[in-house]
Amino acid sequence: MPLFFKYDQFAGAGQTIRLEPTDGDRAAWVINVGADSSDWSRQIGNSASGATARGTASDLYLWFLGGSPANPVDVTGDAAMLERWRAAVAF
């Protein structure tokens, strides 16, 4: 988690975000976001999440940190939550 993440702007607790790379080892990153901290884990297989983003690892990295990836990232679930995340993590 970036040290500059603005938890107060994310405005939520208990959400789960799943990042699924379509390349590499394909293990997903699962982020459980609390009120003032978050837990990250790697996972192979499916699990429930509030929102899921899929794309190449490099595109997910850029997109998830508020950047513009070379290719679109596929979002399912709560897209508004992911946009709040991107706003809270942006430099």
C-alpha cells in the first residue's frame, strides 16, 4: 500500500478488491481494505470480491495506481469503488 493513500477519501471499510493478471503466473492480488489499513494477499483460484479488475500485470499496475495503461483494464463488480480507490491513491 502506498504510504500516501488517502483512506479518508476512499470512504469505506471492509471492501475487497481483486486484481487478476492475464499474463505471468496468473495469481491474483486480493486487497481487503479497512478503515485505516489494508491487507494484501496473493491467491490462485476464485474468491468473492466487491470488484475485480483484469488485464496484463503491467496494465493493472499502472491503472491501479491511478495511471493510464497501454490497454484497457476489464472491470466487473463495483466500478465506483475502484474509481474511489484510484482517486485516493493518485499522486
